[in-house]
Amino acid sequence: MAKKDKPNFVTSNGRLLHLIDTQQFTHELLHAFFKIADKARQLYTSGIGASFLKHCLPNKRALLYFVQPSTRTFLSFESAASILGISTAQVTSTRTSSELKGETPFDSVHTFAMYHDLIIIRYPEPGFAEKCALQFLESDVSKHIINGGSGMDQHPTQALLDVYTLHREFLRRGGLDGKRIMFVGDLARGRAARSLIYLLCKYQDVKVDLVSPDSLKLKGDMKKYMTKHGINFRESDSMLAFSKEADAVYMTRIQDEYDKEFSAGKIDYSAYKLTDAVITSLKPNCIVMHPLPRREEIPVSFDADPRSRYWEQVENGMWARVALIAHILECDLKIKSA
């Protein structure tokens, strides 16, 4: 199928059928998700509200097909499904499935769809979730797929929780429009940074600063995308070049699990850590985010700093995924009117 004919995976009534790419989100849809996420977390604070949510989708089943390591994405999806009353199962290794006998991964996913309404896929191969969704369309399989992370390319639900975190932070500070976001670290191979940048392009006058080693700079396709969407960006190999102006800092770790596909060579990563000098340079109301896991780029001592937001990101991820699942399985309006 030619790229220009790529389906948008949207139902006839305007709902997401599958979530594959970050680009599927519109500004309007993002903010609809934020409202559902806020309403669900507010309902969950009471026993009656939690019971209401638990009875939203008790007849639905979800399969977590996670053959790439994950902690937060896996647990937040599992928790989000539980909140909505969805029963879950999991496959976390091809060694426990018939793929060991020669079955293709696509037939495995098709099999999962016979037992489940929703399949959440985390896979090391870029584009795998999209290929599965296309196969579903061609085979008229009326089940849903969510991309839980694919290779170095896409992580749409990480981007959703990240922009939800930014939305909540800047809600009383004029919103996300016009803010300056600084990305730091492995920007060539980090799918979380790429995916968030896609969503920042949905906002007005957002400014992006990119700080990375020369061999791990953001790829050209993303720079062209930002230019096309009117996003001004700057690049440097020094955090101190931009840190004083940042409204939010998005730290990332080095993605050395992809060294075989994309070797960055030997790098002195000490310049891309949150040092005392960088911390001192940050504005009092600047926030620091990280998709996690972290290594040494953020010291544990910074966790107590009022500007840290990475643990809030973790919790926000669960509620953002509650909103997404509710939308795809059509119980969002029920939550909204509760």
C-alpha cells in the first residue's frame, strides 16, 4: 500500500479503531482525552466512583503482547484495564507461544484477536503494530490494536501521557502554547522524544531546544516535520546553552539496546546529566521530565526537588491510558456524563 493511501484507522463515527502512530492524535482529541482522564481519576477517589468505573467494561478482554522489556507501559496498561473492569492476559516472550514452532508473529496476533477485544503490542520491530492493524483490516477482524512501543520509531501512548503531564502543569500558566521545551540525551534513537515532538506540533508557538552528542542528534525527518509545522528549534551539545530559558526539560537515557542497528560509538555522556550547575540555572517554575527508566542522567537527590515531574508522569500514564481505552471501547461518554 502506498504511503499516501495509508489508512487513518478511524471508525465511521470518528473514533480511533487502532492507535498506531502519534500523528493520529488531533489537538481536539488530545484535550477530549485529558477531560476523560481527569474525570476518571476524580471518580476513582471514592468507592462509589471506583465501582462505577469497574463496571464500565466488564465484558471486555485485553491481551498485552509485550515481547520487548517494559515496566511502566505494561503495568499502567494492565492497571488502566483493571480500573475499567477489563480482564487481561499477557504474552511476554515468543518462547512461550507457537512462534517457537514456526508460527509467524502476525498469525499469533490474529490468534490473540479471537480471544480478546483489545491487543496492546510492544515489539522491537518498527512498524510491527501497523502491519498487524493492516492485516486486521484486510481480514475484516473487528478487534483493536494499541501500539505500546515499536522499535526506535513510535511510542504514541508515552507521548500522550507526556503531553497530558505538560497540559496539567501549564493549565494555570497560560497553557502549553508558547512554552519552550528542552530535550536532552539520545535524540536519534529515543522514540519517546520523537513521539512527544510530534504532539508539540499540535500547539501554537511551542519552541524546542535539542541538546545531544553530535552522533545522537535528532534525525532529519523530525527536523523537517517541525519546520513544516512552524516549530522553531535550536541545537547544541551543551545543556547550559538553553537551560535558563526552559519551561520544561525532557531528559532521556542513552538507548544502547539499539547499538546493533544504530551504533553511536564511544560517547562521554557526562555532559547530558542534570548537574548542580544545570539545576541552578533552571527557572524556579521549570519542570523536569523523563520517560524512565533513568540511569545517571538525573540524580536520585533531585526527586525531592519541587520541579521534578517524572513520577507524576508515571501516574498520569495510567489515567491517560484509561481515557484512551475508554475511547476505543466506547465508554468514554459514560464516564464523561457520570
